[in-house]
Amino acid sequence: MPTQPQPQQPPGSAPDAPAAPTDPSAYDTLTRLLATAAFTVLTGAGISTESGIPDYRGPAGSLRHHTPMTYEEFTGSEEGRRRYWARSHAGWRRIWRAAPNAGHYAVEALRRAGFVNGVITQNVDGLHRAAGTRGAVELHGGLDRVSCLDCGRVTAREELDGRLRALNGDFGEAAGARINPDGDVELPAELVRDFRIAPCAACGGVLKPDVVFFGESVPKPRVRRCFDLVDAGHGVLVLGSSLTVMSGLRFVRHAARAGKPVVIINQGPTRGDDRATLRLDLPLGTALPDLAHRLGAPLPTS
């Protein structure tokens, strides 16, 4: 879940960017760059759209009609928490059932073959893990976990889902409509008003999804781990992120300051385009498997 956008840049905007290359030689250049030494991969919501999970800022991005929950709103009132858990309970299983797509599997194939030294994802859907990339750093956490703000206990979201179903009967997916990248859906006010939230089973405290809300800081050790991966890589390969918020953009800027190549594959402009060594506007579900094939990194057969 992204953190604070820079105040001078309104959400969803990006600076003037050079046109994405359409010359096939740009793709050849990308292949040669990755063949030279291992890159650090940074992924955003764009890599999961082909798994049925929308992004925030693409052509049909959810920020056009949806304001994500903020940390202040969630911690500041029971009403805010009720709204979050009602909407999330109605939508999270669609995230939970989503399967990795060819792009996720291609990233893992490239990592296994030594062309990628590590994966940082801004997504909370767990799809890199599901594709076999167990060491992926989930910058903004994961929707499949729940933490207690009082005792710190972390439990499985599936366990909480059972408790919420017991409290709220058949309230569920049918109540919601469009799914958002953070796993919630829009609901009528009357459904939210009657929703019953569950406390921590251990201490009775406040439960929160184990994700970083807007306005909340990413834990410092996790950020340090990401910088270490960038430092260890030959360059950074950005996949499906507009880099609108600083939580991801800082790694691109860090690499560029160190003189490392930055490659961005994203459909639409990004805030990192001015740092990009190479910029391609391509669908990841086809571009990444093709890249893996070119580099001789076999994808899973099933």
C-alpha cells in the first residue's frame, strides 16, 4: 500500500516524459542490459492487472473513483475501521483467489536464472510469492496477514475471515461491486453501518491488515533491505509502476544517483522517466515471458 505522495505532485500525475520507445531495437537493448549483470526488479500494480486486480493510476485506475483508506482515518475512529473492514471483507477473497499471471512467473524465471538479484513489490496481493518468489520484499505488506495494534500479534487473514463471517452471517462478496487494488469494494452506507468488526482474539485489541496504509510509513528495516538490494544489483528494472509515490520512486532515484541503469516498462508515463536509461510501453504479460525466452530462462510448465 503506497505511502505519502510528494506534496508538489498531485496523485496520479507524472512529469513530462519522453515518448516510450517503439523501435524494436529498444527491446534488444533491454535484453543486452539484463544479460550483462543481475538487475533489481521493482514491481507495481501494473504487473497484476492481468490477474484481474486493477491498478491505481492506469487508464481504468481505481483512484479515478476510489479514495483508499488512510492510516489516520483507520486509527482515529471505530467508524473508519468499520468502513474499512466491511468493504474489505466483501472484497478480499477475490484478491485471495487471484492467480499469478505470466508476468509474475517470468520475473521468477529471470530471478532463478540469475538475471534478477532480488524483487521489491509495492503490491499487497502476494502474487509474487504465489509464483515462487519467496524472497520478494513486500514493501507495503500483505493482505493475507492481520496484525494487532495493541499486542503486535500477526495472524492469517483467513482466520479473521471466518470470525467475521460468524459475526455477520452471509454478508460477503455479493454485497460489493468493483474490486480495488487494496482488496475492498464500494458498499452502500446501510451495509457498512450494521457490520460487526472483530477484536484481536488474544488481547481484544484493534486489528489492522498487515499493510501500509496511505499516510503510514514503511518500516525502516524493510526500506533498508530494499536499498541493500538496489545497491547489490547492476541496475533497477521497474515493472508496472507509475512511481507516483516516493515509497517506490526513491529506489529509482537512488540507483540513478549511483550511476546504475534504470529500465522502466509501464503502460503510461511515470515519475521516474527522467531517470530512465530505457523506457518501454509494453504489456507485461507478453513482454516479460518473451524477455525470459530471449535470455534462456525457462518458465514453469504449469
